[in-house]
Amino acid sequence: MAKFKIEGGFPLSGEITPQGAKNEALQIVCAVLLTPEKVIIHNIPNILDVNKLIFILGELGVKVNKLDSNSYEFQADDINLKYLESEEFKRDGSSLRGSIMLVGPLLGRFGKGYIPRPGGDKIGRRRLDTHFEGFINLGAKFRFNEEEHFYGVEAKELKGTSMLLDEASVTGTANIIMAAVLAKGTTTVYNAACEPYIQQLCKMLNSMGAHIEGIGSNLLTIEGVKNLHGCTHHILPDMIEIGSWIGMAAITKSELTIKNVSWDNLGIIPRVFQKLGIKLERKGNDIYIPAQKNYKIQKYIDGSILTVSDAPWPGFTPDLLSIVLVVATQANGSVLIHQKMFESRLFFVDKLIDMGAKIILCDPHRATVIGMNHEYPLRGATLSSPDIRAGVSLLIAALSAKGTSIIQNIEQIDRGYERIDERLRAIGAKIERID
């Protein structure tokens, strides 16, 4: 198993460009199944999770042509639906959480969609009810093989309807949209997720001939069409990676420019880091972070401790709470981190405590971080990456720590971050991949 060896305590400097957004790519790549015509997608991140999904599409019969390192041409004009019930698909699909988003476009275009219980990060229960309740509302019949943990939906014809989602699930909303665009009649989806990546999916589908209104709101109106045509689409930069680099620059006292961040799609992310006392400037479409000796956490107007919590968009994304937690360990002041959406994502804090951080884990959802204002740097340690976001948070902690750290199980980090060691070395990080 590969691991990272990191010499911490050195400032970084230079420019870094964020990769294409992982969470958008997983949706957009599945959407190519909605048309037999060619679809070209640019800025696809070269990461394990996305590459696994592209492999599954190839096994399903999609013609995949890699144009360059981050651009692909897809054509789904000869799909092998028998693969969906094969042992190979049960193996391939179960290793990837994003495989669930194959079901919507397959159901919409071919009248059937199957999926093994998908894998992914072990960050708590992430139920699939929203997806399948949406499909059932559109007229599909649901079946579940409990012995093999295999889900299926089938319909001779999907019919538009009105639905109120029980949660603003991003992947659930994406799946329902991809099924509804080819349904007969009008579908309204209330309490829909409205993240920039959902907006991107809707814009792509509209460019393919779909009729979707309300983009950017939590009420979508979808007028079904008979078929969709090809298009060219460019994926946004990854907001989670952008937030990761902001936090990394602050805790390592580094001067860093993050290039081409698509500011208008970052929401409150910059503001949350500014509440931690981190200075950042907008320069065109870039973020400039000056080197800071320290950063002071703001308090509320009444003097009470700052709370940073996650919420559906336009709230703060849960994927960045672990980054905020790590950055706060060297801040001046204290902060309460409240992880509302997943019950296991804070369980990596014991590793930070081993490195010398002052953190009180209140319960599975809340942690109080007492910042050390860089007076007591974190110590190097041997760590293991439990999931993508906790893994990169531990990497950032190691870059700021005094001494040598070893991070094991880095396949978790590779699932979401493209060539992260090479890109960090380019800005001065002392990081080495050991196979």
C-alpha cells in the first residue's frame, strides 16, 4: 500500500490551479447515457473515483475516447444492458458511491436501471431513499434483492409529476433530474438541491435539448422531451480543493495564489475562512492568500464562541469542515465545529490530538477546537487516511507539523485529489510518495 512521507514546518509559495470538480464530474459523466450522440467533457479530474466510473461506462458499452489528460468524448449509442445484471457490474458498481447516479439516466432512456449497494467513504449512513422515492413518483417499480444488496427500478414509461423531496440530497436531485428530462409531461421538484454542480448539470442538459427551469433555486420545473442530443461541457473547478488550499496556506504561514477559482460559484466558502481570521483577496478570478504569522478567530457580536456548521447549499459544505477543524488548531481563539449531516466525519480528531492539537470531541457531531496560535506546533506522526476529506486534512496538518509524518492508506486521498503530491511539491512542499 502506498503512503506519503511529509517533512512539515516549511512555508509554501507560488501558484496552484484547482482540478475539475469531482462531485460535478460524477454527475456529468453519468449524463452522457441520456443521448446516443457524442458528448465532449472538458476539465474532468484524473482521480480514482471518476476513472472507475468511466471504466464502468466503457463496460456498459459507451464509446470512450480520451482527448487529453482531462478531456473525453463519450458516445452511448450501443449500450449493453445485460452488463447491469452481471457479476462484474455488481463488483465494479459496489466499490463506488457515485455509481448510484447511473440509475437515473438509464431509467429515463432505457426504462430500467440497476445498481449494487454503492460503496465510498465511511462517514456515516447515507441513505438512498430520496433517489428511489423520486423514481417511484415518476412511475417506476422498485425491487430490492436483500441477499445480494441489489437495487432495481423499471418503467415502461415515466410520467411527470410533482414531488417534495424529503431531503435536499445532491445526488438524489441529480438522479431525479436525469430521469425526469425524458419523462412524459411536466415534473416539479421541490426541496431540490441547488449546489453549483446541480446548476451545471441542468445547464448541460438544457444545452442537450432539455427544458429545465428554476436553475439555482430549490424548485425545479422539468418539461420532458422525447430525446436529447450531444453537447460540449466544461466542468467547474473543485470548490473543496480550493477550500483545502486556503486552509493549507494559512496553517503553513504561506503566500499562495489559487488560480481560476470561479469566484461566483464559491458561495460563503471564502467568508467562513475569513471568520477564522484568514486574509484572502480576490484578484480577478484568483484567490491570493498572503503569508500570515497568525490568524484570530472572530467571535459573535455578543462575544460568544464562533460556530462553524454545515448545511445544504448555499450553506457551508460538509466536505470542508474537516479542513476548518485542522486550520483552527493553530488559530488564535476557539471555535465549535458542528458536523450536522454525517455522524462519523469527526472521528479522525483523535489523530490530531496525538499530534498535539487541543480538541474536545463533544459527541459524534460536535468538536471544540482550542487554537494554539502557532505557539505549540503540531508534531509529526504516523497517520492513516480514513476517507477523502479527513485524509487531505491530515496531510495539511502534517505539512504544518514539526518533524516527519507518514500518512498511510493514501488511496483514499487519491480518490478525490489529482496528483496531489506532485502539485504540492511544485509549491515547495516536502512530500514523497512511497510505494
